[in-house]
Amino acid sequence: MPLRAEGNSRFKAFGIGAMSGIVEPIGGALVLLLASSIIGIMPFMLAFAAGAMLYVVIEELVPETSKGDHSNIGTVGFALGFALMMVLDVVLG
């Protein structure tokens, strides 16, 4: 829709939109081919992906944490609180 609003034809807007999503099936096929060789590092890859998603959620989607001069304090505080919660969950289980 934004490409069409900028004056592109329907076909060109659809083509650009479709090409922007082509990387997903390519990446999926690559992971399927490499799945047996990366099984050892899969927990670390998933932990990194989860951490990246938490960072994006806190930094971008919760606007109060990004206001002011010290915008990283909210993000670091959330990360420390989340880590403490996970430690307590494992220890007190």
C-alpha cells in the first residue's frame, strides 16, 4: 500500500513487496539443510534470538523506557530483573 501510494504501479508494488519476503523461505530452506550440523549450538541461537526480541520489545515498544537522558537504565533494569526472575525460578523451582 505505501508503494502504491508513492505512485508505483500495482504490479511493481506487488513485485517489490513479494521480493522483500523472499529471504524467509530461503533462510528456512538453509536451516533445514544445516539442521543436523547446528544442533549443538541451537540452544545458544535460540537464547540469542529471545534476548534480541526482549531488547526490541523493551527499547522500542515500551516508550517510557526510551524517554529522557538515561534511556538505557530502563532496559538494563528490565534485563537484570528478568535474569533475577529466571534464577529464582530455577533455584526455587
